[in-house]
Amino acid sequence: MNRTLSTLLAVALLVVVPLLIWTFLHNSLVGKEERVFESWAQTESNFQRRADLIPALIETVSRYLRHESETLTAVTSARAEANVKLAEVMTGLIEAQKGAAEILREKGAAVVEDAALLRRLYEAQTAVGQGMGGLFAVAEAYPELRASDQFLELQAQLEGTENRINVARIRFNGAVRDFNATLRMLPWNLVAGLGGFQRKAYFRSEEEARSAPDIQID
């Protein structure tokens, strides 16, 4: 009886212990992957917040331009050129936002596993940020517009959103770095192969990727 019990315990250890280890390793990878997805969701949420604010900004500027065009009987050539410049920057911002929105719709959360698509999204979102910066810069020539309560409020909200986007991007890249590094380590790489885990892409420009230091794993 004792020998039978010992045999059963030995078999149980040979089966249960490896299973427990595999479960622990698998669950740890799942946790790290979920942190990647959670970080990306936060980044996307901030993109959406910016996308929701931009139409209000465009409408505020458009309303100001319509008002100026209707009330001024004579416009100097310099002022007319400034108006054209403001309209051009505003149009560029609209187009940049459309391009960024289209990329986000392509794959949803799966975008984090597509380095090329994520780089396209980074470039598109950078163009949106530059467009907003250009619009605010040109608006400096319009004291009445800059003094508008609605314009000032939108500017403050968009600047705050830009800061949150940068923070979310850093957190996302940190979560990706942690997950990808773990994915290459023994024995996690064996579990990753069996579990179908895939390496995640970084949300950064090509220049940042080239200058990023190599991660040394002991």
C-alpha cells in the first residue's frame, strides 16, 4: 500500500508540479500582455479625447473668420494673407485628424502587434499635434481670437491632452519593453511559443527606434 501511495505521489509530482509551473509562467505572460493592452487603451482614449476637441476648435476658428469677413469692409493685403494662412493650417489639421482616425479603425487593439501600422499611426498623430501647434501659432496674430474664452478653454484642454498622450505613450512603450523582454527569457519563451504570444510593437518614430539602446538580458 505504501509503495502504491509513493508511486501515486511521484506521478502526481511529475504531472502537477510542471503544470503549476507552466500555469504560473503562462499567467505572468498574460498579465504583462494585458498591461500592454491596458496602456494602449489609455493612449487611444487620449487620442479620442483630442479628436473630440478638435472639431470644436475648428468651429471656433471658422466662426471667427466668418465674423471677420462679414464685419470688415476693407482688409489689408497683409491681413488677407494671414486669413488665408490660418485657413490653410486649419485645413491641414482637419486632414491630419482624418488620416489618424482611419489608421486607428484599421485593426483596433491588434495594432500593437503591427510595427509598420503603429509607425504610420505615430506619424499621423504627430502630424495632428503639429497641426494644432501651427494653428495656435498662427492664432497669435489674432488678439480677438486669442482672447476668446472658448478658444482659451479649448487651447488649455488640448495642451493638457497632449501632455497626457505623451505620458500614456511612455507608459505603453514601457509595458511593451517589459513584455518583449520577458518573451525572450527562459523558460517564458517556451511557454510563449506554446501559448501563441506575439512580440508587441513600440509606439515611436523611426528616429527613436534607431537611437533606442539595446536591451541586454542576462
